[in-house]
Amino acid sequence: MFTGIVQGTATVITTTIKEQFMQLTLALPEINCDNLSTGASIAVNGTCLTITGFNNNQVRFDLIMETLRVTNLGNLKPGDQVNFERAARIGDEIGGHMLSGHIHGQAAICQIEQPEDNRIIWFESQPELMKYILPKGFVALNGCSLTIGEVVNNRFNVYLIPETLSVTTFGSAQLGNNINLEIDSQTQAVVDTVERYMNKNN
């Protein structure tokens, strides 16, 4: 499990691409490399990945076809930056909201507003996911736990403070970037339950 509090950015070192498979190697900041172990989980752009090997601060992962289909990880190139979060441990402070690291789809950045000391980013996502995107609700975008601002049709926005911009890849985000999206599990449960009830009684 993860909290959606991104710990920093990691650098893509290599991407070995085969048919419907990719091996990804990242360089983590040295300060975040304590107690690394094969089989442990790290969220990379919000996607729960299993460590298959490591050497000092370089960590390797295997990405299979479903991960490549649903997430933006298949588009990574050496030198790219990604958000990362080590798996939560019992007793850790939950500063965001509980995340599984299972990505539901992607949202494209369609507008960026830059008022002083803030950044407002608008996203457009698949219609089937938008029923779970509610004003003042939670969403995870590239692994960041964020509060949803406004929702208009298939678009929604989030307001980002300078700290988020400095710690995550959202500081360099650009129009057209595809961002991994994990909907809030509690919101999904409530919406699906109400939908089933309404369908049953119609």
C-alpha cells in the first residue's frame, strides 16, 4: 500500500523493450535507498512495481503487457524523471490517502494556469472514469494524492502548491502529457453501490 505522498523523483537509466514486456532501471536518490530488497514494492508514477534487482541506488523492475497497456511507463526514455514512493510501513503517517498502486487509466493534461505561487492543471480523462471524479474528492495522479478542484464534463483540475511542484514531476509538466490515474477506492465503492441500487430499482 502507498499514501500518495511522493518522496521525490527518480531518473530513468535504461529501458529494455521487448514485445509486450519492458525492463526498467531507475536511479533513486541515495537517501531513499535504505533497506532495498528484491521483491519489495515501489510506486513509480503511481504504479506498484516489484523490485527484481538492484545495485547501490539503481533499481530494476519488470513491466508486463497489462502495465504497459494501462500506464504511461511504456513511453519512458533514459533521462526521464518519474515520481516514486516506497511502500508504506505500519506506523507511517498517512498524509495523503490509501492507494493500491493499481492504475485505472490515464488523463491528459489539457490546460495549465499559472497564478502567482500556484499552478492549476486541467486534465481530460475517459468518460467511464469521470463518474468517480468528484469536486473535493481524492484522486492519485502519477502517484500524487491530490484533491480535485472543479469538474466540467470530461475535464477536472487540481491546484498545486510550490512544495508539490518542487518534489514531483508536475513542476515540469507540459500540455499533452499523459498522467497515470488511480481513482479513490472509497469513492469507487460508493458510486458503484449507488449505481447498482438505482439499476436494480428501475
